[in-house]
Amino acid sequence: MAKENFRKFTTSSGKQVLAGKSAETNELLIKQANNNEYLLHTSKPGSPFVNIKADEQEVNEKDLEESAIFCARYSQDWRDNKKDVIVHVFKAKDTYKNKSMSQGTFGVKNLKEIKVKKINIENFQK
């Protein structure tokens, strides 16, 4: 699937970031991510998976924060609650899928959390 089917964002340091738009595109986004690239998803269901298109050593904290804001901005948690959003950050190699999981759903191990403040989501401009 072409990258045109994803939402796109560029961090202030120039990293390209992709986000799914649906269960189907989330599935495709996970498949196209390289093992050592970062993925993000909100702690609650109903979020795009987000992929920073750079190897982990090239990604700094600001890239992660900006990508987390991007992830939170398009989540159902933000849409429904308009409060701070918890975003999980993990590497593509730490995702897994089993047969009982529906389309667009993945399991994750070895994650860290970023708390995205309401003000940062409100001020987000793509």
C-alpha cells in the first residue's frame, strides 16, 4: 500500500511520521514498519498506529514527543474526552498478533508511556 493512504507528519527535526486512518491501514502500517523503528498508539483503543520512519538511534526525545502528540490528536480518547492522553511507545519488533485479534489490533511488549498534555494536543498543527 502506498504511503498516500496514511496520514503524514514531519517532526521539527525532519523525520517522516505515518499514521493509520482505519483498522485496515493500521494493519498495513504495522507490516511496513522496520523492526527498529518506533511505533506509537494510545493506551486506550481507537487510535491510529503511528510509525516514525527512522532507525531508533536517529530518533530523539523531541521526535517521540511530537509523534505522540500526533497520535493523540487523531485518537478517539482525545475526540471523546478532550483531556491528557497516554500514548504507548514501542519498537515494531515488539508487536505481535494472534488469530483471535481483530483487524488493526496488535499485542505489544516492552513499551513506555508518554503523557500528552491537553494543551499540546490543542496546539498541534500538522
